[in-house]
Amino acid sequence: MDTQKAPAGPCAGIGQPTSSWGRRRASLRRSRGLRRVGLACLAFIAYAQWRQIHSSGHPQHPDLTAHGLSIERLRHDLATCTKLHTTPTDPTGSGRDRSARYVEGQRPTLIRNATVWTGEPAEGTSSEEAWAGKGYSWIASDVFLEGGLIKSVAEDIQLSSLPRDVLIYDARGRPLTAGIIDMHSHAGVHSLPTLRGNEDVSELSADITPYVRSLDGIQPMDRQLQVIKSGGVTTSLILPGSSNNIGGEAFVIKHAVGRADGRNETSLRDLLADPGRTWRYMKMGCGENAKHVHGKVGERGPLSRLGESWEFRHAFERASKLRREQDDWCQAASVDLNSVRSYLPYKIEWEALIGVLRGQVHVHVHCYTIPDLEAFVDHTNEFKFPVKAFHHAHQTYLVPEQILKRAWGRDPPASALFADNMWYKAESYIGSEFAGKHLHDHNLTTIYVSDNPVLNAQHVVFEAAKAYRYGLPYHAALASVTSAPAERLGLGQRLGKVISGFDADIVVWDSDPLSVGATPVQVWIDGAAQYESPVELNKPLGNIGTPKGGLSVIRDKSKSIDGVVIFTGISRNLLSESTDDSATKDEKLKVIVSKGKIICVGQCEAEVREMSRSRLTERVHLKDGYLTPPYTAFGSTLGLNAIESESDTDNGDDRDSFSRGIDGLALGTEKLRIASQYGVTRAISAPKFAGINTHHGTSVGFKSSADTALQPNAIFAPDAAVHYTLDLSVKGGRGTASSPSLSATVGTLRHKLLAAVAELAAGGETVITDQFSEKSFLRRVVQGNMTLCLTAHSADMISAVLRVKVDIDDAMSSIKKTENEAKLRLVIVGGAEAHLVARELASARVGVVLSPAFAFGSTWDQRRALTGAPLTNGTGIDILIDSGVMTVIGLEEDWVLRDLGLLAGVVHKNSGGRVGERAAMKLISQNIYQLLGLEMQGDETGFVLHEGSPFEIDSSIKAVAEGNGYVDLY
Ligand SMILES: *[C@@H]1O[C@H](CO)[C@@H](O)[C@H](O)[C@H]1NC(C)=O
Ligand SMILES: *[C@@H]1O[C@H](CO)[C@@H](O)[C@H](O)[C@H]1NC(C)=O
Ligand SMILES: *[C@@H]1O[C@H](CO)[C@@H](O)[C@H](O)[C@H]1NC(C)=O
């Protein structure tokens, strides 16, 4: 079909294969047609040349042409011309007997009784209908795998029709999908735990490095490759980093490494998803990174976005020039090999970038902002190459028509996104969790990615689930991590769907993959089950989602009401201790609110009678309503900055001194506005020590909605706790609070605490004039009047800290012979490895704020984190809770605030019934107050009303009250 409109003469058009390339599809097709014709001509002419050379070669040397060039080398170059002018097409799936990745000896497998999402709409569904979600469903089916391929997907496949050595896997009705594809990962090139010696993510010697390849730095032994697979991810695009404008070649790998894949050895070749290497991939990046990393004033660019565009254009100019020289050479040589005076022009430096211009290399571009996107789209039109996807495409949802659809080529670029990770740098400050839905409404493709290790790619399917929560239709959300990335990688006929002929990359899940806490029970890659004895969570299957339009967790705030509101249809009350935890789910309860305060929960007959008389009473009926406490964000930088990496918006790092969070409070930020909407009405934040998730000074407890710290009730705890950091960031930094070693850090802390004890022992003779000094706070700490929060991850550091607690408690008991012996109130913040000392923490009554909630060994001191089923029996939080340690879910980064309810939901749902709804709710609300010894004051506590369980993906927030005299309705 590509040869339509071929010109009359067989060799017309050779030498100017791009001259007719327009933006429109018709002309694209035509020029492809010209290329095909050109190839045929080249082959014919090469033969004619061969004959010709032998009659008109070099007089003395039969091996040389008249111009003294090696005939053998020229022929080789002419053959290269053929390769240069070949455009790949997506490799097909069907027609294969076995996958090229198949390892001899793997037995065929029948997966029985699964509920299958094939990724394809029902036959006869038009593409418009399919885009809107029609024709998709979960179907009851068996799936037969053989030779590394899906051989059939059908109901009741008869055993008698299968090979005798077939393995049987009973899926017991559980959901089965294609393996998850993560289209943006740095696994292997930034292997974990992060170590300087293993980091190979960006080649920083120059800004334009199209000639480097991620494959050359992938560590197949990176354990994270296995962790990622345990989340059902079978395929990843491993990209170089984004520090360079042109970062180098990327590669698509499968997470089947060595023995787990039935192979005896481990090599990179075995990782390649397409051993035929049909397509190549290139990473480019615009915006903040390159200008910050590469520019040097007066010496080299880029120092601005202006300079970056020049770097791109200059690189493309050079590649275009060389490409033209190659095309001219190929044409001349194909006509008369004796006529050429040089070999084929070729530079390895530009080879891959020329491949981009020849349509052989898929381009993936990291671009956040409108100017970046617009400039890059201009480059695509100036140099005529398509972009497969913009990654970190935070602002594409603002310009779907004006910019994305103006990009060169047939299909507008897809947007590779996080669901709700933002605010960390200026270019990520503007973003929307609703971007996916918005792009989908414009017929544009959205793909959710991890940027592992930015997010743990194990949970990339959770990004898709959240996208669904934020309005992307169900089928599009599932496609966003399966068929959509497969198609963008040029592997859409092999990966991303459960169809016969496709690679047998399959996941059987314990629940709907777009539900909270969904976990694989088995993963197959190339037809081979990856786990011999996977840990399986004890949980009910639950409902498997019916494809529906996206949800909307937040609707626009409709109003703030200071009068009376009667909420009906409440099925669960997770707010007060007094109610029976086994309360019914029959939507019988009412909640009556006046001036933003709850005046009745229950049947409230008398109150309803009385209030109903007032015409001003508002009535809101909820379906399956949940009454919960508001959430508290602990340990983040909320209230202390707006954009993490912009120092003007940030309180700063407090390495050199000990300060109070309240003195740095900066309210009224976008983050805090969103926090209130998401029910996170309170935050407790301490100054940073050295970057996010480190702390130094006293934390302040404040209300998210306050515009200034002087508003009444804005501050509920001026000095909530005393914080020090004892993680890896203490070493080697500048400033008095840094140490050369971890041991010195512990020693300094012990010394400070013992000095505080000594002052007390001296009978308070030392007059402390500044009650806000570090010394004064430490005095309160050793007396047990204030909690000491120590930020640490490693089990070794936590052990050291527990010994310090014994030292201080001993010292205190020697000076205080009272009955109520003061004990140090200690909390560990971070706690990735706390589960290793869970019993000791419990008996010392030390609490833990897990931050992140689910650590994954991203740094050395977190390497023993448990990543959960199917690899480990539970995560750290399960062990801590089982051991009786008071636990809290903290925020390692501010964007996590939107997810607090869902994270508590993961704990609840994956606990095998051990963590009830109320206990899960406390992880993000009351527990922190208990740990810090703070009252969550009655009337000012506030509440949140949800429609649906706040632990489920399809719940939404309907009302938030902060104890400020009114309730916000959504
Ligand atoms: C499939 O599994 C479900 C859940 O275990 C079970 O109820 C059903 O009977 C099974 N069906 C068949 C055909 O085995
Ligand atoms: C792995 O090694 C065993 C024992 O040497 C051998 O029998 C088998 O064929 C090897 N498998 C592969 C896939 O090379
Ligand atoms: C999306 O595609 C449909 C069907 O082709 C079309 O009707 C609709 O106008 C398109 N929407 C946009 C915003 O382009």
C-alpha cells in the first residue's frame, strides 16, 4: 500500500528521498514509496557496478578503482547504503513458531480459569468506540503458552489438545493481564542501592551525546530489576538520564535475567526485548537539566533554553549535512562506483542521530513546559522527524491542539507522565493530576511511567490506577501501562496484549490491577513462570472493575458552609473511638454539622427534626459514606517551601544551626491549597537538615488552609518535636551539624543529651534565658516532655540510637528518684530497615514514621527494605505493626499528600485482615499525635466525609472541615 503514486520511471527520486516529505500523511506515504523503489534500484545498480568495475578499474591494482579506492570497501559501503535507506516496520507477532527469546527446555503452560483483559476491544468495535471504552471487558478464559508465545486465549481449552508435558496453573478466577511495560526507567544504569561506582545514567562529558548507549551501562545484577518484576513489570525502556539535551540510545529490556528466565548465565544480550533489534530508541531532554549541568559562562552552552534550542538545531544540522552527503554518495556510487572519490561519508558520532532523521530511531524527549515543548515541536518540523513521546510532559495537557498536534509526523507524541508527582522543581510546579483525562479527551495517548528510581517501578501500575482515579477511563488507564507503551515502542504487535502470537508476558493479579494494593501472584516472561514459590497475600479477590469512564476524586469545591448540614447515607464512622468498629455498612448513619463542627453522628432523630425546620439547612446524601478524621502530613516540607529545588521558595537547609520550623513557616502555597482539598488539613513539618526527608530543629504543627501563621488556630503545635538526622546525609557535608562519620554523629547526639541531663542534675542552676534554644528543647526532651524524632533508615543506626536511649534513660534515673521516671520519648523517621529491630523498638516503646511508606532499597541504608509479595512476606509496616510498634505513614516528598488515604489502604488491604480500617486510618491521622504526645484537640480536629471507602481507588472526597467554623463541600 505504500507504493501508491510511485513515479513512472523506476529510479526517479533517488538522491532526494526527503525532498517531497511534507507534514501530511499522503506525502509521507509517497516518499516511503520512493524509498522502496530506490532500494530496488540500488540493488540492481550494485550488480551493474560490479560488472563495470572489472572493465574500468585501476591499471596496476585490480583491487582498486581508478581513484585508488578499495573495491571491496566500496562494495561494503554500497551495501551499507541499502541499510541506511531501510526503514523498519514494527515486528509482527503472528507467524512465529516460537519467540526468539525462548529458552530451550521451557515447558508449555496452560493457565486455567483466569479473568482475562486481552487489551483488545470486541470484534467489530470501531476505533472511535474503542477510544471511548466500548467493547472492552474482562472475560473468563484459559490461556495457553508455548515456545515463549501466547498460543491461544479461549474458554475451556481441552487438555487433550495440548502437549503431554504441559504445566497447569489454576488462576482461580483471578485477573490476568499482559505484562506491564514501563516506558521510562533507569533500572540497571542507576542500579540500586545507589552507589557512586554503579551510577552510569548520564554521560556528562558533553551535552550532545547521541553516540552513547544505555546498554553499555546496564547492570544485569541490579536487584531492582527483580523488585520491579515483582510488580508485574515485564518490559522496560531503559533510558539514559536527562542531563543532556541529547542523552544517547535507549534499549527495551525484559525483566527476565539469568536463572529465573531458565538461562544459565546473565548477559545483556539476553535482556533485549527484541533480539532482532528492529527499532532503536534515543533519549533527548529539554528544560532545566541541560542548562544547569552543562553550561559554563563564557565557555560553553547551554546556559538557557535559548542555548538548548541551538544545541539541538546545531546537532541536527550536522547530522542532516552528513546524511545528505551519504545520500549523494550512495546515489553516485550506485550509478558508477568508479566515479566516487571517497568512501561513504560516515561518522560514528552522528550515526544514531542520522538514524533519527532516517526514521530508524524512535525519539523520546524529556520536556515539561510549554516553551520546551513548543521549541522541540519546531525542531521536529525543521528537521522532519517524529517524536514518539514527550516524557515528564507536565504541561502537554495545556497545549494538546496548539503544540502536540503540530509535531511533525503522522501521530502526535504521547505524553509519558506520573499520576501525581510534581512540585519538586520549577518546571514541575505546574502540573495536574487530571492531565491524563484531559489528554485522552483530545484523542491523545497518555502513558504512565516510573522514572525508576524516582518512583519504584514495582508500583508503576499504581500510577495507572491513580490516573483512573483522576478521570482517565478504565480501559485507557490499563492501556497506559500495557498496549499504549508497546505501540509507542514499535512492539505493539508483540507486547502489551493477551492475544495469540504475542510474547507470553503475563501477570495473574490477586485483585483488579487498578485497585489499591493490587499485587501479582505469578508473572510469566516469554512463557516462563518467574517464581517458584511466590508469596501470596491472603485477601479476597474483590470486584474486578467493569470498564467505565474515569472517576473524579475531587470535584470543584461547591461551597463553604458555616450553617447546618445534614449528611445522610454514612456507612462507616472511622472518626471516633466510641463507635463500634463493626458498625454496619447499611448507610444508616447521619452526620449533622453546624458551624463546621459535628453535633451528632448516628440516627440523630431529634436533631434532624429540629434542624429540618430551618430553611437554611443543607442536605447532602452520600452513597456508602465514610466519616474519617482529617489526615496529617508528617515530616514533609509542606509549609516550609513551595518548590523544593528553588531556594527562593524554600526555607533552606539547616545544617549549620538548630532552628524552629515555626520561624520559617511560609503558607498559602499551591501545595497547601491542594492538601486541604485532599483532606490533609494538618501538617507537622521540621526544617530540613540537607534536602528532603532530612530534619533538623523543631517541627511545627499547622493547618493547611491557613493563609498566614497569625490566623487564629493556624498553629496547633508551635514546637511539636525535636528533630535530628542520622542518615547518610550527615557525612562529609559542610557545617557544624555535619560529621565525618556516622559514629561521630551518634556520639555528638549522645553528648548533647547527656549534657542536658547534667544540667538538670545540677538542679537547674544553669539559668536558661532562651527557652527556644537547642539546649532548652533538649532539656524538655530528656525529661520526656518533648519527643525526639531521629531520621534514620538503617537497622544499624536505629540500633545505635536505641543504645543512646538506654544511656539517657539510665542517666535520668540516676538523678531522678521519683516514681514517674522520665523516659526519652523517641520516634524513628524514615525507618526503611526498622523491621529488622521491630521487637527491640516495641519493647523500648519507640515509634516509627515510615517515610516512604514502602521503601525499596534506593540507598545503601535502605537496602534491606522489604518490597512485599510476591518476593517477601509483607513489607516493613506489617512487621512493625505485628510487633506492636506504633507506626505512622510519613511523607518523603510533598506530592505524596494526595495518596495518603490510598497508602493506608494498601496496608489495610494487604494485611491479611490484621490491620482493620480504623487502625489503617490512624496511620495517617491519630497515631502521630500519640507518638508526639500531642492532643488532637476535640473541636478543632475537623473531619472528612468520603463517598466510598477512602482506601479504595474509586472513592471521592465530598466534605472537609478543619475546625475553622465551616465545612467545604465538593
Ligand atoms: C474458577 O475459579 C473460581 C474461583 O476460585 C471458582 O469459583 C470456579 O468454580 C472456577 N471455575 C472453573 C471452571 O474451574
Ligand atoms: C544450562 O546448563 C546445563 C548444565 O550444564 C545444560 O544442560 C543446559 O542445557 C544449559 N541451559 C542453557 C539454556 O544453556
Ligand atoms: C476525537 O476523535 C473523535 C472521533 O474521531 C472526534 O469526533 C473528536 O472530535 C476528536 N476530539 C478532538 C478533541 O479532537
